[in-house]
Amino acid sequence: MHRDKREVHVIRKACVVTILVLLSSAVCADDDLMMAAKQKFKPIPSVVPAIPDNPVTIEKVELGKMLFFDPRVSASGTISCNTCHNLGTGGVDAGPTSVGHGWQKGARRAPTVYNSVFNVAQFWDGRAPDLKVQAKGPIQASAEMNATPDRVISTLSSMNEYVEMFAKAFPHETSPVTFDNVAKAIEAFEATLTTPTAPFDRYLNGDANALDDQQKTGLQLFMDKGCSSCHSGINIGGQDFFRFGVTGNPDSRLLPAADKGRFAVTHAPGDEYVFRVAPLRNVALRPPYFHSGQVWSLKEAVGIMSEVQLGLRLSDKEKNDIVAFLSSLTGRLPKIEYPILPTRTDETPPPSLGP
């Protein structure tokens, strides 16, 4: 059967119109998704965030970096901040829980130090309101670095290079080598450990092509299923506290009965097994997952969270799509040059391996 030229032209025109309609619908759907995402999430800024009562200066950051990598801040002389918050492995260690002084095992998975400046509070239970307070905790904890403020100050004061760096970082203080200033310097350095320009950041900034189709499907599911009701904001979490096990009790290996989370801080019965929502930035880089560090697969973690927090059983495809979206949260990690640390002197306290 032959068609005349006019009929062929009409058919072609109808096909073009159909394609344009479909493309227009896809564009509208993309626009709606991006608008919805912008209401729940924020991109990481490219500038270093300001810290209340602790201006971030170049001198303070350089000192903080030295202290972050210096194992002599610990009693044994073998454990630094970087030991548990390894900047080469997503800001965490190998897990499930860190090994501290005298080979003692920590009670919880080490949280990532990357983007921690954006969290509402520090530690899984939120017991530290900021990074200054957080920095002091592990240094003094007997199961971690097992040092005392006096020991730390004696160690740092024994090395002229450190004394000079403290003077430059805190120029208006007559005796700048203090434990408070150790914490402030570490906080200033950690404030620079942000990971901007992830594909999801570029998407939030208007680049519709920054996410592929599967990641966009995962983003839609992440919002529609209710994941974003807890994991939202600039850090995709880290902004609030919720019970682990809202609609069902997690396995005891994931939720040890003895660790009651925020209850140890507030002593409020309603805070039993409540933890700070895990920030999901760079989550694909840092298994194992949860405060107990018992799940090594991100896909398995997504399935567990959907069941015990939302009361939903996701399909295999849905889990894969959400994992694809979560991979878009991996940003550009800062390039950190390992510092050459000051040389100890005769006055530097020797390592202490005892209790």
C-alpha cells in the first residue's frame, strides 16, 4: 500500500509533535524533581564555613593539621586523630569499632570527620555540641588516646616549632599553648575537611545532567519513601536525633542492648536507643554502617533502614536505585599533604604504654 506525500507529511508531523510532548514531559518531571530536592537538601558551599567564637585562620588550620596527625598527643605516642578518622579512607578507620590505647576496642563505629562541621552535634549520641568539645574527648578517653591535658601541654611545649606555631595561631594570648587552644586548632582544621562538588551538589545547583537516570529514580524514591524525613539538609543527615528502630527492632548485633545511645547524655526515658541521624555525605566510601559497624553492604543497610525505620520492604530494584543515588553524594575530598612533625626533644615526655 502506497501513501501520498501529504499523508506521509502528516504522519511525520504527528510523530514530531509526540516526541516533543514526551520530551517536554520529561523536562517538566526533571524540573519538579529538582525543585523538590532543593526544598529538602542544600549543596555544600565551596568556602570554609565560619565557626562561632573560633575564627578560621591559615595559621590555626596549619597548627590543627599538625595536631590531627601527631600521635604524640596520645599517651602511647602511637594514636593520632587520623588513626580513627583516616582522611584517606573516607574520614573513618577500618571498623567496625576503633582500636585504642592498649588494644582496647571502642564501643561504637567512628563517625566520619568529613563535613562534620555541618552536624548539629558531634558523636553518635550528640554529647559534644561542637568540634572543639569533641576534640578533647578522644584525647582524654582511657580507651582511646588515654592522655591528660597536662601531658599534652607538656609534650607540645617541649618542641619549639609547636610553641612558635601556637604563638602565630593565637597571637593575642600571652600563654597560647593551652588545651583549649589545642581543641580550637583541631576544630579549625576539621572545618576545612568539606567535600563539595559532588554530583548531587551540581544537581542542586541547577545541572540537571549531573545525575543519571538511575540516580534520579533513586532520589525520587529517597524522598517518596520517607528517607529524607530524617536524612535532609546540607549533610543529608546529622541534624536531628531519632530512635534506631521506629517501626521494628533491629537485630541485636546492630543495636546492642547495653548501648542506649542518647539516654546516657540526657537520662530521659524517651531517649533510649536514640542516636544522631547519620550524615550520608560520602557514605559509599565508609563501610561498615550503623553505630555498631556491623553491616558492610550499603544495599543491605538501605534495606534494613527501610524496614526498621519506615516499615517498608523495598524491592531489589528500589534498593539498587537508592544506592545509585547515594553514590552521587561522594564529593571532592581535599588533598591533604602529610605534615612533617616537629622533632621531640629531651624534655618531651616518653611514651606511656601502661593503663
